[in-house]
Amino acid sequence: MILEAKNIHKSFGKLHILKGVNVQVSRGEIVSIVGKSGAGKSTLLHILGTLDEADEGEVSINQTNFRQLTPRKLAAFRNRHVGFVFQFHHLLPEFTALENVAIPGFIQKRPENEVKKRAAELLDFLGLSHRLQHKPGELSGGEQQRVAVARALINQPDIIFADEPTGNLDSAASQDLHLLIRRLCTEHGQTFVIVTHNKELADLSDRCLEMRDGLLV
């Protein structure tokens, strides 16, 4: 079991969003979370991915309980073990595709040559070997999202959290991303937890969970 969350509660003011969520994810599994807008899907994803803290309950990745880590150790754990892909790619416009992918590796203080070599290999794997020196503004939406996926993979994380990863893509680019996620799971054993409104992406998953009334069903 790579991810386990127990009795997760989260409120914003008087609004009780998550009401005791429990979820387990196995290594190499693709799990999608669907549900109506405002149901708490992204809130849960951010808590599972260490970007936010639950009011109550526990989350662990590889049996590491986040509540037992100092903020500095939590940031280091996130950088090493967790990857993120968002609807908005959050690429830095002044940097090239290669540099954007390499940033998490530099934060980890790995050797520059090693990180750039790994970044180039990932971009080649994702079909972007001809775009290494292009900046985000010179890339299509689908290409930018593949750069974001490569960035999420650079530190070889145990799990990747994706929040509406096809939300800004056209149907062709969305289909390409679906195939890529399945390929990463099949060929590399990569684990994904994905929040999505895209039925095709949800159907691609090993499990699809629905957020309803503050719980996963």
C-alpha cells in the first residue's frame, strides 16, 4: 500500500467539506476521483499530496505519517516522493522546457549534469526531444502539459497527483495524455491519483471513486 488516508475531515468556516474520508492506493495503480464541482475533490487531493493539512485524520505515503514531520522535512519528503500535475501547467515562462523539468531536481541539490540528462531523457520519452530549448509560450497546450508531466517525474516520485490534468486541453491532446498516463503505469509502474471531470480519463483508471456528501463512494 503506497498511500493510506484515514478519517480525513476538512472544513472551511461552517462548511464541512470532507467528512471522514478513507482511501487506500496500491503501488502502480491509477485511481480517479470524480464528482460534482464543489464536492471537495481538489481539497482531498491537496491533503493527500501534502499541500494542505486535514483538520482531523491521518495521511501516509510509504508508511510515513505527515503529521510527524516538521515543515522542512515535509517539504523535502514532498520533493522526493510526490509529483504534481495541475490543470494550469504552472511552467515558468522565462525558462526552457528542459529547465522547467529540471527545477525539482535542482531543488533536491542533485548534480546539474545528472538532472539535465534525466530531464532530456524524460522529454524524449514524452515525444518532446525537439522542444528542449523552447519556452512555454512557444509550445502548444498539449506540449506544455507533457512538460509538466516530465517535471512531475524528474525525481522519480512514488506517486503523482493530477488535478484536472486535461481541463485545458483539446480532445486530441487529452487523448494523448490519457495514453501517456496508462503507458507510464504499464511500463514504469507509476502510481496516479487523478481528480477529473473527463469520463474517458476516469474510465482509463483501475478504480474510479466518486466524491459524494463529503465521502468517497
